[in-house]
Amino acid sequence: MTPKQVDKEARRRQIFQAAMELYSQKGVARTTIQEIAEQAGIGKGTVYEYFDRKEDILAYMFDSIQEESEAIIAEQLTPSMNAEKKLVAYITGIMSFFDRYPADITEILLVFWAEGILNSPRNPADASTQSFDLRSMYEEYNQIVAQILDEGKQDGLFRQSLDSEAIAPAIIGALDGLMLQWVLLKDQIDFHDGVNNLLTVVLDGIREHEGND
Amino acid sequence: MTPKQVDKEARRRQIFQAAMELYSQKGVARTTIQEIAEQAGIGKGTVYEYFDRKEDILAYMFDSIQEESEAIIAEQLTPSMNAEKKLVAYITGIMSFFDRYPADITEILLVFWAEGILNSPRNPADASTQSFDLRSMYEEYNQIVAQILDEGKQDGLFRQSLDSEAIAPAIIGALDGLMLQWVLLKDQIDFHDGVNNLLTVVLDGIREHEGND
Amino acid sequence: MTPKQVDKEARRRQIFQAAMELYSQKGVARTTIQEIAEQAGIGKGTVYEYFDRKEDILAYMFDSIQEESEAIIAEQLTPSMNAEKKLVAYITGIMSFFDRYPADITEILLVFWAEGILNSPRNPADASTQSFDLRSMYEEYNQIVAQILDEGKQDGLFRQSLDSEAIAPAIIGALDGLMLQWVLLKDQIDFHDGVNNLLTVVLDGIREHEGND
Amino acid sequence: MTPKQVDKEARRRQIFQAAMELYSQKGVARTTIQEIAEQAGIGKGTVYEYFDRKEDILAYMFDSIQEESEAIIAEQLTPSMNAEKKLVAYITGIMSFFDRYPADITEILLVFWAEGILNSPRNPADASTQSFDLRSMYEEYNQIVAQILDEGKQDGLFRQSLDSEAIAPAIIGALDGLMLQWVLLKDQIDFHDGVNNLLTVVLDGIREHEGND
DNA sequence: CATGAATGAGGTTTCATTCAT
DNA sequence: AATGAATGAAACCTCATTCAT
């Protein structure tokens, strides 16, 4: 009565994985559906059974990465931590995402980033029609970090003169920028080292201590 | 050298400007030669008198931005400055580039970045055939900043424990990441503010002072 | 003969009805097998259990309409009628077909016609491979009407000068053309009115009466 | 300065002619752009320089036929004619269109008709988005003929009992239906003969004469 | 029998690039 | 030098049909 039983979601992931492989090698625009199908070992038409349009594969990537990264980061944060621990945990969480994500996450992140930039609604009016949107992602990240910084200020851990709203994007941005360079210059840069050094500098820079202010 | 040559270069800039306008609005892949020609007020065939292939316009953008940014940054640096002043001057130079570059540099920088990422040779072997290459650009930037940091260490201005090679990309990366967020969240973030805050934190974090180490 | 056969035929009708619904709304070319299956509330593969190819559904429509219309028309004609009565009965039979055919016959007739035109063998050589063929249908209709006209001439009811072979297609054609307009301009035209008026004019035009010829 | 000079409208006609040739042979849906290009002796891309979408070629056909037929019919009508002459002139005009239109008009008219039917807005609401619309065409034709009939009634040429609004579509429809049969049964039917016979019958049927009403 | 997942031929459309004028 | 008409490779996407379950 019932036909071939297929795990639709598994199939989607299979196609998605194949697409990511190619996207990270040649970019989205230069990868064809035909190639994705071949990479996945299925027919061209089958791709369209699981993704209505080529663009949807990209959207799936955005959703997928965003979900997973948020989960991993959240996992590291515990409410009982003090602000400094939270900041370290947050940043460590991001690193841990890189370590744990299956294969080639770095190359994929470049695609995520590059396409995210190209596809970001330039004027907020278009934002609603956009399925993936770096803007809102960064807004969220900034908010979390700013909260941690504010918490640290209230607890007397961080300097009172700190402008949380201005520093938060700088910290998030520093991680992004570092990651970019790591991906581009893998042979010259060690990401963990870079992050740890950054963390030391930043913490020393924001920590309340005698002789400051 | 001949007047004709000057003419040719002016024409190239005209086409380039038109292309940038469109690239920053819709991305490179979604902009056609036809549209660039229209925007420049010339015929489609004429574009090909000045750029052999569509890709060359992008290469021109990379060269143009790289040259100009290097010039502006160099302009701010004087050998007689001490390391801290140099670091401030370097970062201020980058900001000053944004302020001075003609129109819409922010949008164009996103394109510069996104396309740079997409087009960066994934394996160093391809690097030679690549006309624009973020890798080498970052290598250069890192080297300059690392040198300044080393200088500061030698002069006793910066902590001896500083890992210049590891911190340099973090500082460059922080600027990039901040810029990205600024472009995406122009309405929420002030770039000058962000950079100044970052600078304060970083300098405080790397500066040699009592009670450290 | 076996109960299964009846079942099969019922299923065919079910699919056919679903197809007609859609064909009359969007045309044959723009209707997919998938949609027909959905409309019929069955699976896509099941459609192929009852019709080997998409085209066969159309063929079924032609057969079905032709059979039914012939039956209804024949029902109205009695050998004992005189020629004028027969002509009226014939035309009334066509109207009665419209009235009695299940739902939306008008829209379906447009499809019947349009596809019949498109699929009619342009050169008689192809006629044999064609499963449905407006040509032969019109030949038959013309013959019937021409016979009635001839009968009327022999009986002195219709003018002797009448060219039956030339007038018959004009009468059949007039009904077709009127029907087309009725379907397109339902809000402006009343089909029964139109047919009755046509009948009056034609009968007056062909009837033998003093002062003619 | 100026490139190759091309008569754009002539080119459009050339492509249009090629398309018509094929459309009349195999129908619109079964004719590909590739085939049209080959038939026209140009490249596939060139077709798109002159028609943005395949559908536009069909729209061009509708406009073209409608314009030309209206011009030819109008040419035959003179205000000074009496109603009967006008009716004859009108119908003769339609015949004359067939005779004068370049090549294969009959086959093309089938396409015109079939596609017109398939594409006619089923509910008047869609009418505005439709570039070709049999509805409005028939409305116009009906109006012209109804006016002639009314004129004839006023002048005492046609019966007072005539329902012009009901008879007009029947007359127009009769011509259409006759034409259809002629195209399908060219070997058995002579169109001119058919029209003339139809005209005789109709005129006899509507003409005011003793013994009527 | 019924089903819908899988398929690929085939169609439309875009667009970088060439080249005659 | 400037132009835009012409081109066809290449991409996306649709959908009739098959077939394993």
C-alpha cells in the first residue's frame, strides 16, 4: 500500500551536505544543481523534490548553522556563572562550535558569511522577504554580549566606564574577523591561540583594577 | 604618458564607478554588463574596450581599494612615532579611509569582502592565477601590526608577554568585524565610537603597567 | 463483465471528472498529472493504472463527449418526423445535450474544441494514428444534416434551389459558433434564445414558400 | 559610430512569421523557441531580443490578426450602403481577409482560435491582465452586426420581429463555425460557396417580405 | 492495487562575449 | 573608438513516466 519509505529529513540533509561540499569549494553561484545532484548521487529532479528552488538550499544552510551554533553556545552558558566566566564561556562556545561541526565548517562559514553579506537586505524594508538575514543574527549576538558586560559592571567586575553597547559588537566582530583570517591563513594562524590571546587582552582591557579610570 | 592614455584611464574609472554603484546594490553575480553600460551611459560593447572580461572590473576594484587604502594608511604613519602612536595612527588611518573614500564605500567594502572570500584561492596552489587575493592582503596587514607590537615591546611600552603574531590578526580582525557590523547595523552602531572603544580596551589590555604580569 | 471491470470503469470516470475540472479551468497543457491525482483524491501512480498516458485522458474525453452527444441527439430524432421537425429536433438535441451534461459542460466543450483543433491531423494522412479527430466528427454531422435537408427538398418542404452539401456545414457551424460566443459571453448572450432565433431565420430562409425562387 | 542597422519591426515580423509557420503545424505548446529560431534562420538568443517571452509571440499574433482583419473589413464598408449591402460587405470583408492574408491563414486562424479559447479569461476579473482576449473581440463584432441589423429594421429592409442582439452572434458564429469546418474539411467544403449559401439563407430569413410575420 | 519517490529529457530564459558597421 | 545586434553555452526548473515497496 505504501510506497518506498524514505526519511525525508535525512534526504534533505544528504542533499544539503553535498551542496555544502561544493559551495565551500566553488561558491554558490558557480555550483549547479546538476553538480549537487551528482555529488549526492541522485538525479537532478530529485533535488527539486526536497528543495523547491536552489535558493532554498542556501536558506537551509543558514537555518542549520544558526540553530546549531546557538545550541552549542547556549550549552556553555550557565546562569550561575559570573560575568567574566560567562564571557569566556560564550567565546569558548563559539570555538567549540568550530571544533564540533562536521567537516569543513570553516569553508562553509565563509560561504555563510559571503552570501549572508550579499543577500543581506540593504534597506530594512526588504528584511521581511529575506529568509536569512545577518542583521538580526548580529543584533541577537550583540545583545547577549552587551548583557553580560552590563552584568559585569553591576557586579563590579568590569569597569564602570565601559560602553557595553559599543564594545559588544567590537568583541563579536573581533571573533568574526579572527575567524576569517584563520580560514584564509590556516597555515599561519592558530585560531585557539588567537582567541585566547584576544580574550586575555580584552579581559585585561575591560577588567576593573587599581590605577584604572 | 600620452593624453590618450589619460583618457583611457578616465573611462575605466567611469565604468568602474558605475559597476560599483550596481555591485553594492545587487551584488556582482546579479549585475549584468548591460546594466553597467547603461549606468555609465555608454554602449555595452564599449565596456569591453576597457575591460576584457567582467571579472576584470572586480579585479580593478580590488586593486583600486587596496592601493588607496594603503596610501591613506601609510600617510598617517610617521617613523618617528612611538609604537602606541603608530598603532593608533594605523587604526585611525583605516577609519580615515572610510571617511575619505568617495561615496558608498561601506556597501562596496561588503562586496569587496564577500567576493574576496568567494574568490580566495582555497588551496595556496591556485594563488598565482588569482588576480585578487585576500590572503596576501591580510598577510601584509598582519605583518605591519605585528612589527608595531614588537617595536612597542622592545621599547617597554607593551607587555613582554604579548604574542605579537597572535594578537596582530585579532586586532585587524576586530576592525574588520566591527566594520561588517557597522555596515549591516548602521542605524544601531557608530563606527567611530566602536573603534575608539575598541582602541581603549586593546591599549589598556596590551600596555605595560604596574600590577601586570 | 466481471464486477472488477465495473470498478475499473468507475475509477476511470473519477479520474476523468477530476481532469475535466482542471482542464476546463487551466487548459490541458497547464494541468499536470499530479494535480489531476490530487483533485481525484488518489495517488499520482494510480492515474497510470487507468490511463497509460496523459493523452489518453483527453482521448477519453473525446470519446465520452462524442458518444453521449450522439446518443442524446439520436434520442430526439424519430424516423416518422418530417424534415423540418427533424431539423428542429436535431438542433434541439444539441441544446438538450448542454442542459443535461453534468456540470461545466460549456467550459469542457471549449477544451474539447480547442484541443480538437490543435490535435486535428492537418493532412489526412495522419488521421489514422489520431485517436480523436474533429474531422470525422464533422463529416458525420454534416452528412446527417444534409440528409435531412435533402429529405425536405424531396418532400417539397424546402426550396429546390437549396445546396444541401453547402448549407449543412453552415448550419452545424452556426451552432458551434453560437456556442463559442455563449461560453465566452455568458453574461450577454442567452444560448436558447440565440438558437431559437437562428432556427427561425434559417427555417424561414430555407422553407419553400410562394414568391421564392 | 552606429552599429549594424536593423529594422527592428521587420525582424519581429520575420520571427513572427517563422513562429506562425510552426504554430500552425504543431501547435503553440509543442513548438520550441529553438525551432522558431531555426525556422527564422537566427540564433535562439536573438528571438529573445525581439520578444521578451514566448507568450509575447502569441500576443503579437493576436494583435496582428485583429488589426489586419479589422482594417480589411472596415475597408469594405461604406456609410452610404444600405443595411443589406453592409451586411454582405461585412461578411465579404471577412472572406476577403482570408484571401488576402499571407500564407496559411487558415491554419493560423485555428491556432488563433484554439489558443484564444484556452487563454480567454474565464471570469471577467482576469480580463485586464490578459493581452489577448476573444471576449472583447466578439463583443465588438456583435455590436457592429447588431447595428447593421437595427439599421435594416429601421429602413424597413429587415423584419421588425428580428431580435438583433440575439441574431448578431448567430451570424458571426455561423461564419466562425463555417470557417472551422472549412479548415478541417478543405477537401470537401468550399468556403466561398458555403458563405454565399449562408448569406442567401440568412438574407431570405431576415428580409422583410409579404407573407411574413 | 496503490503509491509517491526518483528520474532525466526537454523547455525557457539569461547573459557574457563577439564582431560587423 | 563606439556601438548594439547576434549568439549559444549554460543554468534553472518542470513534469510525464517508471518502478520498488
